[in-house]
Amino acid sequence: MNEKKDVAIEVKQISKKYKIVNGSEDSTAAENSFLALKDISFTLHKGDVVGIIGSNGSGKTTLLKILSQIVKPTSGEARFYGSVTSILEIGNNFHPDLTGRENITIQLRIEKIKRNEFEVYYDKIKRFSEIGDFFDQPVKFYSSGMFLRLAFSMAFHLSSDILILDEVLSVGDEGFRLKCQELLKMFAGSGKTILFVSHDRMEILELSNKCIWLEKGRIKEIGLPSDILGDYFEMHREKYELQKEENDKENNHPSPQEEIKNTVQLEWNNQTAPGNDNLTIHRLSVNSLAETDKIFHADPILIKFLIHKKKSGILIGVFFFLQDVFYQSVMVGHLLNNSTQQDFDRQLKDETGMIEIKCTIPPHFLAPGRYYLFVRFGVEENEWSPASTEAFRLSDKLHFTIHPEPGYVDIIGDISKGSVRPPLDWEIQKAQ
């Protein structure tokens, strides 16, 4: 079998250089060059749905413009095995003074659709776009959402083999986006190829079977969306944390965080302990209950707080949030939500002094990966309610890593399909 038979796009060593003129526009102005893309190469096959990610200025739009043959590369080439439709900017496919119907007529003629089929296409495109009577109004009066609806409807109902989209899914209401996503799945299922740029993690995970990460004009990674997105989000999170550390040092607020082999050990003295007039926290740790130097997914995870309760006669609530590397909330732990249904806060109401509080996350509960811990303390004089005030929140960055056991195989695939993986009660028996 010829391997080329299933190829949709071949991109070979594409680079794009732009000239930047410094100073005035006369002939004596100094010229500099900027490489927007550097030696980009990849091959896509029929049926591939490829999400492209990257920071602003990484070259995403430049790449799509080259693939859409709007911009010529400085070097390299892109080969297409099929027809191409692109939607790079809202409304760029339309003439503003023509109506939606007239613009669609031009596109149908370009696609060499038979005249006796025009009415069928008009009806399908109009119904899908949901723009009603505006279909026969000049498109210069359209909102950006209307432009998107008509552009999508046109692209989906024409017979292109390859569809290229640049962040246009971010425009439009939720109902229309869901409809577009369903049609994209059908489009890919019929063997057609899609490339799209998006900053929406779930959009890429839901639609893509491949992901390309561009960084400073180069391909940093290409592979499974869950793997690439995990690395991408963790990189941005680490950058944010490093910047926060630098800012804290400049403002004389150094974080006491120590990650020792992916566990957490925090400790404060009487002078530095964070808190307020109600309580201060003096120690916080996240460790394996198995007392190993790493936390494995089969280990119970022990979270310990040492707090100084300063006032008698008040209720203290301890709770925390966990987030994964995608900034997705994973779980909430609360002192009152305990397996023994005890009113621990009542027990502590009349106490003062140093109090140790422990919380255990069961084994096999969380999938392997990095997690971020956000600690909060509530305070109330009588009864808890949604209006109860927060005593204070621990602002330090807290993170720990859960490692897979040696030989562990995650048959589900990746944490994008859910970080919480508790063993559940299942039964199986032969039906009578």
C-alpha cells in the first residue's frame, strides 16, 4: 500500500521571515528581520484533527496563513492532497457589500457546484447558520457572531477535504459552538482533515487526535493532546510561580515552600506564622502515609496541619482545594465532610492552643500527576452558613506529585479523562 495514499498535508521545513523597519519609512531607515517560523515540518493524514497551541506570538496564525496560501513562506513548502477551505478571520471569506446569499453564490461557483443544486445548498447553509432574514442582508451589517455562523456553515457544507480554522470557535454562543463541534466530529469521521488553533483545553481534548505546540516559531512538541497539553500548562504554571517567587522576594515575602522529592514540608515560627487574631498556622505537610520519600498512587496521602487557635468560643473550619496541571478543580476536602460524620469543629469550639489536624486521602483515589493545594480556614461564632466568613487563606504555592507504582499501566489513558480515579464497587454475574 502506498503510504502517500492516506496523506492529507505534508509540511517541509517551512520558515517565514518578516522585515521590520526601524525609524522612518524613507530609504535610510534601518531594517531588521524577524523569523516568525523556523523549519516547521510535519505530516498529517486523512481524518486527522489537529489542535495547535502556543503562546501569543509563537507563529500559530502565520502557519495557518501559509497553509491557507494567503502568505508565501520564505523557504520550505506545503503540499496538499485535497481541496482546502480556511476560516482565519471572521468574515474574511465575504465581500462586505454583498448579502449572505450572494457571497455563498460566489463560493458555490468557485466550488463548481451545479446551478440546479444552489437552492439545496442555500437552504442547508441558511438553516445551519441560524441567521434568519439576515441571509439576504449585506454582510457588513452582520455581528461577528453572524459572520462566524455563515462562514462555518459555508465551510461545512462545501466539499473541501481540509478545513483550517484560527480561533473562530471562541466566537458565538454556547449552543452554536456545540453544534459546530458535533459537525467537526462528523467532518473528521468522514476522513477529512482539520487544523485549528485554540486556547481552550477542553476543545482540543474533545476534538483532536493530535496536538502541535509552537514555541517561538518552532515546533516544541507534537503528539497526543493530553500529553502535549499537560506539558504546556505545567510550563506556564511554573513560569507563573517563578515570577511570583521573584515578586515575593522583592516585596520581602519569601515563600517557605520546600518540595522534597515531590512532597511538601512547610513550617513557620511564632513571628512568621500566617493567620490573624483567630488562628495561625505553624506547620503543613503532604506526605505518603507509607512513609516513603515519594507519594505513589497506591499510597494513602496524609495532609497534616498544626494550627494555633487563639480564641475560645468560635468554630474553626479547615478545608482545601486540589487542582491539576490543567487548572481544573479536582476535589474539595472539608473538616466537616468526614467519614465518621463527627462535628470536629464543635469539639474545637472551646479549645485554644496548638491543635494538630490530619486528613487522609485514600489510596488509588488520585491518578498519577502533579497537584496544587489551596488551603482555606473559615471562622464562625454560632452556625455555619453560605454567608460565613473566611478567616484567611494560605497564599503560598503548594504542590505535590503522585507517582505511578513501578509497572503501573493506566488503561484509561490520561488524567484529562479525570484525575479522581477511586476504586468503586462493581458486580458482575451471568444473567438468568
